[in-house]
Amino acid sequence: MTDRLPHEKGFHISWDQIHRDARALAWRLDGHGPDDGAWKAVVAITRGGMAPAMIISRELDIRTVDTISVKSYDHQSQSSAKVLKAPDAELMGDGTGILVIDDLVDSGKTLELVRDLYPNAHFATVYAKPKGRPMVDTFITEVSQDTWIFFPWDMALQYVEPYRGKD
């Protein structure tokens, strides 16, 4: 057991890195949709899935984009997942032809909830932790369960004092 806080084993992701990784995810998904390789729509799990979904929809030329809002965190504490806003029911059906995109699968609770609603959708995340991997169909990078990922939309640039001197 460790006394390490979540931010002490951090994986910092820059805007450039999330863009590169989301494009890599798009390339991995390209041609694997059920309609002669095409996907019907992209659904972003908000909020973290919005940036990757935008990049993926652009790369794959998917013009139909919707969101599902799921809340499963209060700051850095995970709670039970619940849907705050669902995507268009007619679009979704059972999920066939739909790419559901999120930034990260952690415990898998969020994806489990959404997968129960849309069992035939394809679930893709940019990053995956071991506990959540069974819930995701496609991902780019796996990180350890005890790693906290710092996404660029959660960070701010600020001045840092040098170790020595004030110049």
C-alpha cells in the first residue's frame, strides 16, 4: 500500500499529445464500421470525450456528432455513474454503427452504464487502465491503475520559481 496521492504518479498530457493520440485512435478505427467500414455517428461521453470525439469525427469525416453526459467523478473521487443527458434515441437505437468516444476508461463504470444502454455500439478511448479495459473495444495507450492522468483541459500554465536563485 502506498501513501502516494493521485497527483504524485501523474501522467501529464499536452494538447499536442491528445491530438496525436486521438488521431491514432481514428486511424485504428478507420474502415472498421459495420456499414462497409463506415460509422453512422460519433457520440462523445462528456466532458472528457469531447476533444477526442471532435478530432476523430474530423479525421473519419463523420458529420453526425452527439453527446451523452455521464457523471461519475466529484473532483478526484469516483462515485456511481449516472446519465445526465442522453443522445438522440432515434440516432442511437441499440448502438449499431455508433462510435462512443471517451478520453479514458478507468474503473469501467461509465462505459458499463453506456454499454448497457447501447450494447451494439463500438466503445473507444484514448487511454485505458486495467480495471476498465474489458469495457472498451479499442484504445491507444494503457496506463497503470494507480496513475492519475492530467488532461490539458484540466491544467493551466503558470510560472514556477527556479530551484536556485531568483534571476
